[in-house]
Amino acid sequence: MIRVKPDWDMLPDDTRKGVVNELIRFYKSEFDQDIGMIMADTLLDKFLELTAVEIYNEGIDSTERLVEDRISDLKMELYMLRKIQES
């Protein structure tokens, strides 16, 4: 069966498989419970559904702040160059 990825699931397939396997190991080590691939995959889907958009937006906000800081630095450098050329 082909799985249709929801919009909030931005994980590459290889990463998803790795995370599902880690969830299975985590449950075994922390709760001494065996969960299968389907349950781990379902848990991952729920986590992504609840958090992916907010995490993505935080990444965008962080990038925006970095770009604004860099633009500010570049403006200062241009200002300094202008002052040097006027001397």
C-alpha cells in the first residue's frame, strides 16, 4: 500500500524509518514494552501532526532574524565604506 504523506510530514523516508526504529527501541528500553512498526509509525504521525508546523515556523522565524541581522551588518559595512570614500 502506498502511503500518502500529509502536508505536515516533511521527513524524508529514510529519516522516518530511522525515527520509527528509534521509537521502537525507546519504548523497549524505557517502558519494557514491545511496540510494532505500525504503532511506532502512528505515534510518529501524531507527534508530527502536533508539532511539525510550529517547529517549521520557528525555523523560518529564526532564519528571518539571522537574515535581518546580516542585512544590518551589511548596511553598517556599506555606511563605513561610504564614509571612507568621502574622506
